[in-house]
Amino acid sequence: MSTPASSDTPAKPRPARLILEDGSVFRGTAFGAAGVTSIAEVVFNTAMSGYQESLTDPSYRGQILVETFPLIGIVGTNDEDEESPRVQVSGLVVRELVDEPSNYRAQESLSHYLARHGVLGLSGVDTREITRRVRTIGAMRGVISDEPASDEELLERVRSAPSMEGQNLARLVACSARTTWDQDLGEWNAAIREHDAQYRVLAMDCGAKRNILRHLVERGCRVELVPFDTPADEIRARFEAGEFDGLFISNGPGDPAAVEETITTLRRLVGPDAPEPFIPTFGICLGHQLLALALGAHTYKLKFGHRGVNQPVASALSGHVEITSQNHGFAVEIDSLRSIAAEPTHINLNDHTLAGFRLKDRPLLAVQHHPEASPGPHDAAAIFDEFIAMMESARVPG
């Protein structure tokens, strides 16, 4: 006689799969949301920790994330580690899901967290093989699905989907109106709320991570977010009226060359014909690329990008090798940068790509990596102090 199923009986595993545009199929078990089919660029991250920060990083918009570390979900999820209000990835692929978190900060399991945000996860697949394919062939489009469509149908949909090149995804993650960033900063830097800000920063939001803004606030900045397509005339007028001291260009997703509105604005603000006084300007990740394009340099798509927390970068500013966090699929051509009176300040030692630059005669600084992510843990954080110093110097006449 069969035993009636109880309410404690585990749910039957749901099959799901990842199909890459080269035709390879990876079958496993679904977790997170149900009834989902998502098509996006497939990329991998080599970090051993920080999966929730990656999931909520707006720079991952339009991408299916493959985690190379085999056990994901150990620490669960919590409200404090989010880099934005929602999960940004189109899907998550892991070797083994740990769905019973073991951490005192955990508020929710990874599977429940993804389900609440409508994102599908796939576990039980060979993430090493997926990573090898992406490294060999390059970043590819893919589909993650737990729906009953045939492999052939899903593959056809993947191959007809647009590639990452040419996509302006900043418009999907940026703020839509001016707003002062006043998120609860937590006990670790609550003292910042106890005194008036010394500097005012206007941040062009292309998909800004919360921790970048926290680092600015921690250093005494009042941060105001403005949309990525804010006109140059508006920004210039506000600077000349003394409403802010420095301009920050945030990280974000997609092809930098496609964010034409921001490039046009920055060309008028920091380009060769920009009026005096020059606005102290700082960019991170996509902001680094957009500033380079505005100045006349060029960008190109990397074969499989840099995504991890162990990227060594040689810094001409500190004279040290900094261990950095990176998350980008495009880079700035070093030779095109040298032709516009700019000089490299940071070089990625893995492949010698550009990781930072500054102008020789004006207060402008940009880095490709994420100094706020603290994998070093504080190797690269001094770049924020450089920005503060630029704003301070600009206050001194002459």
C-alpha cells in the first residue's frame, strides 16, 4: 500500500536547461522562479563569494551569470548586500545549489530570493565545461528555460536574438529623475549622518551600485543622482551656480558606444572644447568607458570579459599591484587613449588591458575596475580619495 504524501514531502525536481548559441545543451534542475524562459548573453564570474552583489549589480543586466565556484547559496541572501532594488541577471547557473543557508545574516534562501524576483536558476550542470566553452569561443548568447519548448525551437530563438554589441542597456537601469541618495547607510558609517557633507557630487546614473555611493558618502559627500541622459547645458549651469563640486559617471550594463546620450553630454562637459572652469570628473567601469569615448578614444568588446574579484592591476598612482573586482565585457583601446592627451594609470596584469586613465592637464580620473567592492580588501579604495582631492583643489582659485 502506498503512503499518502505529506505536506513535508519535498517538491519534485523541475527540469531546466541552458542552451548556448553554439548548440550545446546543459540539462539540470531548476530553482528560483518557475515557468521562465530568458535569452541573454552568457558570462561567467570566478569569485568565491559575493553572489548576491553580482545578482543585483545593474552591470549584469541582459546577462545569464554562470558561477565557477561549485557551491552557491551557502550564506543565503539579505537586504543589506543588495547593490540595487532588484535582481538584475536574466538567469543564474550553478554547479551545486545550497538551499539551506548557514549564516547568521541570512534572511532568505537563494532559491526563494530568485523566485521572489522572477528569475530562474539552473543547478546540477557542469559549470567548468560552460566556462571553457565561453573562454574558447567567447561570450555567447544563450537561453535558460524550464518550459517545455523543444531544444531546436529555443536554439532558433537564441540565434535570432540581438547580441550585446550595440545595446544601450543603461536606459533600463538608470534613475528616471533627479534624487538625493539617502539610503540607510548602516551602523558601519552611521557617523556620516551626524555632520554636514563637505562635498556635493552629481552622479550620472547609468546603473550605479549602492556601495559606490556609500564610499562617496563615507568620505563626506552629498550625492545626487541624475538620469544618464541629463543634458550638458543643465549640468554645466548647475556647476557654475555652485550646486555641486564634482561629477561622477557610474557603472552600468551594455555596450558603451551605444549610450550616445551620455557620450554627447560628456563630450561637451569634458571634451577638448569644454569651457573653463573644468568640472572635477570621476568615472567607474561603464563611466570609465564613456569618458574615454567622449574624449575621442575607442572601445572594443573583450572575448569573454573580466568578471571576478582576483584581477591584479598595476597602479601608477599608488605604485603597487592592487587586487581588484571587475565586471565588464568591453575595454578602452590604450593606443587611442594616448592620442588624446590622456595617460594610463592602471593596467590589468592578466592581459595588459587598460584599467584606468587620467587627463594630463585637467581634473579627470577614471578606472575600469570596482574599487568599492573591496576584494583586496582596500587596495583600490584610495581612488575615491583622489576624487575628493580633485574637488578640493578645484575650490582653490588659480
